[in-house]
Amino acid sequence: MESNELQIAIERLAAARKWQGEGKASVDKLRAEFDIEHATELEQLAGAKDSVAEFESTVRLLALAEYDNTGNKSPHTSVFIQINKMLNYDEDDAFFWALENDMTILKFNKSAFNQAYKREEKNAKDAGVDFDGLGISVDVVDQPIAKIAGNLSAYIQDGE
């Protein structure tokens, strides 16, 4: 025999699920109507997003080219070059090192390995150190990344 309290809880759950389903159906219908009614604006927005991505890529490539040619980390007032340190190593060797150092169970944890290397690197005199005596050659490479200011409103021409 079912308890009255359980019966009430099931009825409330059923009502809530019905209400949720009706609400979702209503919102889905409104979204579909909105998409149809505003198809032109949505297409324009998609085009604008594509343009932004394309122009950001172009600005980054040009800024990095300027940096490569001049070494100037501020090629424009709205762009600066950030230098990130990238580690290059044989992931198989690093995986075996990680296994021996309890850093992985099922797969190689690249982030944890990189952190461990950076801790060890503080004690090393050069970037090509033999990592923990296991023969893992790790090279540290500077990777310049162009960072673009978020607010470029000062560069908008009249009529654009």
C-alpha cells in the first residue's frame, strides 16, 4: 500500500513536469516565431560575428608580423604582444615520467606535467634541462600572442 505522503509528492511531481513541458513548448514556439520574424537581423548578426572573427585574426597576424620584424611589443595603442612560455617535449616520455610520479591514472595529464616542469625549472639553469633525470628533453619556447583591446570605439569612422 502506498503512503498518502508519497502519493501527494508524485502528484506534485507530475504537475510540475507537465508545467515544465508546457513552458518549454511555449518557449520553443516563441523562439521559432522570433527566428522567423527576425531572420534578417539574425543573418546580419551571424555575418557581423564572422567579420569580427576575420578582422581579429587579421589584426593579430599583422601585429605578430610587426613584432617579428621590429620586436615592438606594442605595435598599436590597441594591441600588445604577450609572450607565453610553451613547453615542447615528447609526450610518451612525459607520460612514463608522470606514471612514475603519480600524476596520471588513465591518461597523461599535460597540465599537471607542465606545472611540475615549471616548479623544477626554477631550480634549473637552462630551458633544455634533463627533466628529473629521466631523459625527457623539455624545450621552453616563447610564443607571442597578440592581445586586442576590447573597446575600439575610438577607431570607428563616421557612418560605420
